[in-house]
Amino acid sequence: MTKGYKNPRNIVKKIANQRMLFLFEKAHEVFPKDQTLSNRYVYLARRYAQRAKIEIPFEWKKRICKKCKKFLYPGMNYRIRMHSQNGKGSHISLTCFECNKTTRYFIKLKNSKN
């Protein structure tokens, strides 16, 4: 190995992470104009994450439909609902308009003890 390169795998992961985040940002910008291009950007970003074995950040992961793998843009192709239940806790429901898949994100309640 040459000097300066401790582990080439770390360099690959770093570059893949930068490209993945860039593609997610571009997908968000382009979606109102061209939805197919936005979905293509998301597909490529997911491929970067899979090949480099890196995790997609939660803020972007929740913007991909779990069933049809399309980009979810708020107010245009998915619906957000908040549900609160006394004993069981609350959750947020995201419903994709493309495939009608409902994804729930549960909210952990902090017990306030004095």
C-alpha cells in the first residue's frame, strides 16, 4: 500500500456516502418537475448504499416506499397521519399513493418520573 491510504475500503465508503447524499438531495429538488428522474436518483442512491455496504440515513430512508421503492415527496405522493392511543402509544402513518402501502413509525413516550 502507498502512503496516505490506510484502508481503501474506507475511501470507497466515504465516496459512496457523499454520492448517495447528493443523489437524495437532487431527487428532492427534481421531484416536482420530473418524478421519473427523481425515482431514478433514488434507485442509484440505494445501489451505492448496497454496494458499499453503508446504511441509508433515517431522514432519507423514511422517504423511500418500502414496497415500490419510489421517492416519497410530502403532499404529492404520500399522506402523513398522526395517531395517538392512550395505552399503546402514538404512531405516524405514511401512506404511499403509488402502491397504497402504509408504513408506521412508532413514537416512544418518555415516562416522566419526579
